[in-house]
Amino acid sequence: MDFLFATYLQFFTAFFRHFIIVIDTGRTVSGLLSGQPTKRHVAVNISEYFSIPPDKLFNPINGEKSLSNQTLLHHHRLLTTILETAVRWQLITSNPAKRVDPPKVERKEAASLDDDQTLYMLSLLEGEPLKYQTAIYIAVLGGLRLGEIVGLIWDDIDFDTGYLTISKSAQYTKELGSFKKSPKNETSNRVIKLPQIAINKLKGLYDEQMAERLLWGDLWVNSNNIMIKKDGSVMFHKTPSTWFNEWIKKTDLPKVTFHQLRHTNASILLAQGVDPVALSKRLGHSRPSTTTDIYGHKIKRVDERAAAVLDERFGNITRQ
């Protein structure tokens, strides 16, 4: 028994010493001991260190998963762009990626709330923390992405005209922590006009933050961000989404995600007859075709309603 215990002790001592950087140490080890799965690269590293084939130590639980068409399409676009740059630099004479047909991706209709559900949701928000109310109002009435909302500063909003400038997006990586960068693409840098109800929420939030600033005094962190923590420091970029996902579970609304509030904005505007090209610019899409690809189902329904209106108006005309 003592011999076995010493062997296991040496095993785990070596394990911790040599894999402390590769894996998440304590949590990974405790997870393995309790029967939880681990990543393939972790299993391979462990097997290589002890010179034991992976299939002797680990059992695959999902087999080899194939990449989705969406992932393959992203890879194809990336390779095409890289090789096209190489052609322009005269490193190669032609782009071989252009001779490969990219996979077709079936677009699923973007989930969203309808007008009545949106009104109901906004009414339920009354009484909730004002910063989260404001984030949701900007998402559902402005169509901004989560990172764009958290990246906003007070200088981005003109209270007199109601115009909002989107020029940065909040991001997070393990290496860099929280930081801001340019939005998703060049056309994501844009200026949009917010409805007055959203402007009112922003004004209320600004007044609330100024009152908090007085209470905190010298301890206040003057980040100038719209979305902040209690002390004025920058909010983690996923906080509004986390709060919303927990809040909506307590309601009888459909369980949409925070990002689907952006889809709700697009759906409502399309239903009201807003031109898809104008909507594309408002949403910050790289090209109008992105908008029509994502919201093609809703555009088709709007077009069908337009045809029905024309048929009702002129369908009973008889030759005179």
C-alpha cells in the first residue's frame, strides 16, 4: 500500500511540475480524477510525457467532429484574402483558392422579439438597474453590438441632436485583458440617430453617474465610459449580456440572447419599411448583402405584404 501511494504521489508531483503552464493545473487534475473530459491537446501532452499511447490513458467520447460549413466558409474567405494579397505582391501568379467552390451555408432566420414583445420587455425593465436598462435600450433601439455598447464613452453621444458615434468596441483576451479596438469592420465606424426614449435613458444614467462620482470622491475612477462599474472603472465587456440572460429567464418572454436584441432592432425596422441598404449602414454591416443574407426571410415577408397591399388596392379593377 505504501509503494502504491508513493507511486501515485510521484505521478502527480511530476504532473504538476511539467504541466502547470500547459493546463489549468488544479481544476484540470481534479476534473480528470472526477471523470470529467479534457481537451485533446491536454490528453496528448500527458500521454507524450509518460510515453503512453493516448488510447491507453484516455477514451474518446465524441469521436472526430467535422467542421461546419460556416467554419469552412470562414477559412476559405481567409485563405482567399491571403492568397489574393500574395498575387498583388507578385509572390504567386494566380490565386488557387478561387478555383475551389466554397461550401454553401444555409442561413437560419435570426431569432428576435416582435413589436409587442419588445414593448412588453421594455416595460418589465422599469425598476431594474439603470445601466442595464440603458444597455438594452441601445441594443434594441440602436442595433449596436455588445462590444460597441460597452466601448461607448460619454463624448460619443450628442444629447442635443440624438446622434451617437460608434468608433470602438470593447474586447477581452487572456493575454491583454480588457481593451478597446476598432469595431468589427471599417463600415462599423458609423454615426446613427437614437430615438428620444433611448436618449432619455442615457441622460438619466449620466445624472446617476455624476451623483455616484460625488459620493466616491477621490476613489472614483474617471474612465468616461457609459458602461461602468460602481467605482467608475470600465465594465467587463460581457457583463450586460450576462445580466440580461439571467434577467430574461425570470420573465415569460422568449429566451432570446442579448445579441438577438440587435436582430430585433433590424426586424422591427424592416417590418416598418426601412430600406435594407439604409439598414445595412445603420447596423454597420460590411456590405448590404450581409443584411439581406441574415434577414432574407424577413425581407421576403415584407415584400409579400407589399404585394398583398397592391393586390387589395388594384386587384378588382375591371376593363371599362
